[in-house]
Amino acid sequence: MKKKQIAGILAVSLLTAVPFTTGFAEGPKWTNVNVIEEQDGSKFNSENYDFMKFSQIGTKLTEIQKQSNRVKVEVRGTSADGHPLYVVTIADPTTQGKFGKIQSLRKQMFKNPGKAQDWINNNPDFKVPIMINGSIHGTEFVGSDAVIQLIERFATQNDAETKKILENNILIFNVVQNPDGRVDATRFNGEGIDLNRDFITQSQPETKETVELIKEWNPMVFLDTHGYVKNYGPNLQGLIEPCTPPHNPNYEYDLYNKWALNQAEAMEASILGDKNYTSNLYKEMKGVYVPQRDDEAGWDDYPPIFTPMYAMYHGAYGHTLEAPTNDLDGVRWMYNAIMGALNYATENKQGMINDQIEMFKRGINFDHPFHEEGFFPNAYILPVNQNDPTVTAKAVNHLLNNDIEVTEATKAFTVDGKTYPKGTYLVQMDQAKAGLANTMLWDGEDISNDTTAMYDISAWSLPELWGFEAVETSSPVDVTAKQVNQVLIQGTVTGKGPYLIPNSSVKAIELVNNLLKQGVAVSRSESGDFYTTASANKISAAVKESGLQIGSIASVPSDASVVSSLQVAILKDGGMGKVQSHSGTKLALKRLGFEVTEVTPVEVAEKGLDGFNVFVYSGTESLIATNLNAANKEFGFQSADQLTAFQGNVNSFVDNGGKYIAVGAGASRATKTLGLTDVVTNTASSNSNGIVKVNYDGTGLTAGYDQDDLGFVYRPAWYTVTDNEEVAATLANSDDFFVAGHWRTNKLPAKGQTVIVKEDKKDVTLIGLEAGFRDHTDYLFRLLSNAIFEE
């Protein structure tokens, strides 16, 4: 039901009345941009508090800006669904217009950190940037609501506390980090991606915008607003990091922890100092759950996928703040926590900024006193595949986009007995953000025995999961090289044809799909490579855009068969358990160039799969359950009859030549329930994930992969009872098949077991590996295209 206009105005007045009084007589004009946005009784808003609607925020910010000479409001891009990304910067009037100079001074931290430390010791009136991130999860409304209150306070108030904070700091508010989620009352953005899992890969526009802000300011403190955590300890309400172990070893953690725990307790004291909460939960509150202080495991800062953890690699003292409840008391809790952090940072500015610079100094001087010798290599060498440079180009540009220095050799050089050609890229590790460079490029480690539980992924090696080579060396790399600012590559076509398009990368498959959409005939051999007899001028524009080097061959292999542009449907998880479990695979398919349509379980039950060639099930088995709880029921079946209809329609689709692909443990189990396979799906615990050694057959389903290769598992799955299926890949048959990550339960039952199978008598493929996991597994995306194109 849509709220009446008065409710929208009431939301503004309530928000601005707590915890201080505003000068506004009424709220801004209410604009209905989306009916869903204005819904009553959302399952993600069970307390039914009247949060500020996204449609009101732009008007509110403009109103505040008109009343204050401290405020700068910008739109710094748009979300996946096209909503504006608002950034508000607040500083005292003497600082306005000088942001560029202040940012330049902060860049000295990377060039001459010692000089920067001397300068701040001699200039105690310097200002430091503090960044507050509003509601990266759309349904955690209290974060952005508290941010709006804080913006109004620091824009308009003149009390001593406000003035002191502005005398010492520049406040950067990323007002609503996830507008799509706020509008649609979902945790994720319009692409179904959890943005707080996207910071190592940065696949989404919202993430990229936040990374640009972090690089622009290199904030001293980064606060990320979330909810909802309560009763993690007796009368401990809410959560404030720092975290439990394990801590990512690429941090200079001693410098962070020197201040982070005390800052968390300052936030806790600020929260407890407010005696005006309304509910008993808050009135009886004795403290806040601080994972590092109050627990041993389960809330770690190990993977660099979370926003504050990523910000820590840029020198920030990063904290996740989890309010206890989704109501006005939760807004008040968040407001107070942020004020506590700001006051602590103001009082300890000089020491905190000195240690932030010390982190960069350690990187530049290659001096890491709390790391074992040899943990950081002297350099990484990134050779370029001359036939398909696209993967290396993507990697180098990603490093550059994250403030990591990369050079390019201008002549051949030799390291550790191997000669590398001119054009090879180098990441020298004597640089300010060495920790970020290493966490992106290292192989990772097996931490299965280090902790009982992990909060999310435990391995993410970009070279291994994006498929580029990164050779680490402890030897000096003395080579003439030039600084790289961006890698621009254009594809070329040579010879008169026919032409070979190797099955070598995501860009290669995207090229194939682009050609098919243009009506260009393409065939595929059993080796997985593609061929076209079209003229060079017909394919040159698409090849140029792809970045690939396409050359002639003598003839097309005799086993090559024609492929066509296929219509792909993927089963949509609308948000079971507050997650869209299919979104990573959908992202992979779209990046491969396929046209992908999301179909819900109910739509398949009611309409079938007419018009589609391929049906992909990637996600939880709950999508075909009939006993869903209230929070999940809207995303699945409403009755058992719908499951029967769904099963019949999917089986009919397969019987009539449709291609069915299941990805991951949940989808594989669902496939047996649907009667499409007899194989047994075995799984490890949901807490297990990481990089594994895989033996791929190397043709057909696994073309482009080798006998001794890699894969990625998340809730690992493997198959038994496979007598009537084609086995295309198995986990390595060795005790060390698990390379990096966390798999605490006994791994050995999975050793050597099947992870990719295809039914003998029907076009049903099961992939136990996570071939499309968020944007982490670029290297494995081609397992999906292989399954789609394989006859």
C-alpha cells in the first residue's frame, strides 16, 4: 500500500527532530518515484518505522545546501538502476574551495611520508578527511537516516562540539551508497549484487564510485553504517568493529589496532551516554558488542571484499557499525556512534594521522616489522599473452584503478633465470599501498585450522581466479621501465581467413556472441575454439573492440559445428535469505555476451520455457521448496501445485531439446528433485570456500582448461553415483587439492571426486564449482559458455 503524502512529510520531521532540533518548518515536497519504495509493512522493515524515502533525499540535500556555506552537494554517478549517487562534503567556510590543495597535501603521504609527518607535527591546525558511508545494504535504512541528521547538524549548528569537529576535519558523506536497494527494499543493488562483497573486484558502479572517493581523499577514518545486530552478548546492543581473528596478513595491523579498539569504545561510550532512547532494549543496554573485545571468532576482517576492510588498505581506520534495530532508536544509536568516532578522531588526530602515514612509509621503504621476512615479494612480474592480452590488460587497469603503481619494461630482462620480453608489466612492492597490491596478487593461504568459522570468503587470488600470470620474485628486478597510467588495447585481424577465435578469455566469448548477434556465421570445434569464414572487414570492428589478435588458419577443423545465438533463461532468486543467489552467474553470463532473461519459479510454473534455448539454475534449492517462511515465500512457489507444474515444464523443455545447466550445490540438489539426474550431490559445510586444484578433461565441457588447473568452491559440492554420466572434471586426487581458503571439516572425502558431469541421454549439465561467483571467478566463466555451446 502506498503511503499518503503526510507520511512522507512526517518522515522528514521525525528524522530531523532526533536528536536535535532543526530550523525547518516542514519537509520537502514528496515525490513518488516508485510505488515499491513507499510500501508499508515491508518484510525488511518489520518495525514499520517511517524511514526517509530516497525520492526525498535529493530535495532535502538541496535545501540544506541553500542554508549553509559549509556544504558541497554532488552527484558522483548513478547506480545500476540509474539513481543518483549523492556525496556531501562538509567543512568550515575557511576550508571551502581548498579541497584540491588539501588532497594534494595528502598525496605527499605516498611520495615523501617522512616529510608529511614533519609537516603535520609543525602544523597542528591541519584538517583530516573522515568518510561516512550510508546504507550500503538498502534495507538497513538507519544508516542513511543518521547521515542526513549529521549533515544537517554540521551544516547548520554552531555549538562548541560541532565547531571543534569542523575545525579539525573534513566530513565526506556517501549519503546512500545503494539507492537501488533503498528504493526496492532489498539488501542488494539493481543487479542483485551485494555491494559489501564487491570491493576486491569492483564490478558495480556504486562500488567504483566509493573507491574513487576513497582514492580521492584517503580518509583517516572510514565508517560504514549497517544493521541489525542485537543481543550478541547480555545486553550488548549493536556491533562496532574491530574484528575477531583471523586478520588479513597484508595489513599493517599493529598500526590500525593501536587506535581502532579505543575508537570503538569511544563510540560505545557515546551511545551509552544518550538517555533518551524509547524502547526497553536500549534503556537496558549495558554496552555494544565489539567482536575483537567480546568474542574469539566469526566476525573477521580477513577478506578485502567489505567496504571498511578495503578502506583499511588505503590507510583508513575502518569500522563497520551495526545498529541494533530498524527504527528511530536505531537511527539514534547510529548517530551517537558516529559522533563518538568523530570526537575520538578529533582528540587523537595527530597520533592517528602519523600512524596512517607510517603505513605508507613501511610500504615505500619495504620495511614491514610485524611480517615474517619474505612474506612480501620484492616484485610481481605480469607477462602478457601476445595472442590474447585482454586478461592481463584487465588486471593491470584494475591495479591502477586501485592506486597501485605499475610499470612496463621497455626492454627484455631476466629474473631468476627466466627472460621476459619488452612490454612485461611489473608491480614493484616498495610502494605506499603495498598491502593492497599483495592482497590482490598473492596466492592466498589455507586458514582452515586457524579459526572455527569465517564470515565470508577466505580466498580471492586475482591471478588464479581471473586467469592472468603474476610471478612473484624475491630477487631485485633491475630493468628499464616506464610508468603505466592506463592500458588501452585494440584487437586486430590479420590474414585472409578463415579465422580462429581462441577459447581463451571472457572477451573471446563475448566476441563470438557479438558476431553471432550481427549474423556472422561461427563454428566451434571439440577443442572449444571458434572459427569464422567471414571477411575481415565484416568482423574487424567487433575484433577491434574485443582487444584480441585474430589470425588466419589453413582450414576449419572437420569436427567444428555451427553455433548460433542462443536465448538464455536463468532462474531468478528474488532475495531468499536476503541474498540473490543467482546474481553472480547472471553477471558472468552477461559479461560473456549472452542475452539473459531472469524467470521466477512461478513464471516457469505458469508459462514454461518457450522461446528459450538454455535454462540455468544457479542458486539455493529453496527456490523449488513449497514450505517457505513468510519472508521468503514471495520469491518462490505459493503452492505445491506450482512445483508440480514447474517440474513438468522443465522436464518438457529438456525432452524437447532444451539445454539445462545447474551451477553449485543447491542447484545440483534441486536437479535431482526435479528428476533430471540420478547423481548424488555431496556437500561440505556452508562455511567452507576457497581455491581448489581441478583436473579438467580439456575438451568439450571443459575446453580451454588443463589436467592440472584450478577452480573455486563455496559450500563445496561433488558428485557420486555417476555411472551413467559423462565426467568432465574432478578435484585433484591428492591430499593437497585444497589450495587456499577455509574448509575446516574433513576434506578428504572430496579428494578426486567429480565436480562436472553431463547426463548421457539428455542435455543436462551439473557444475559443482562456482563458475560464476560474484565477479571473482572470471577465469571460470568459460565453463558456463562451454556448457551452453557444447552439443
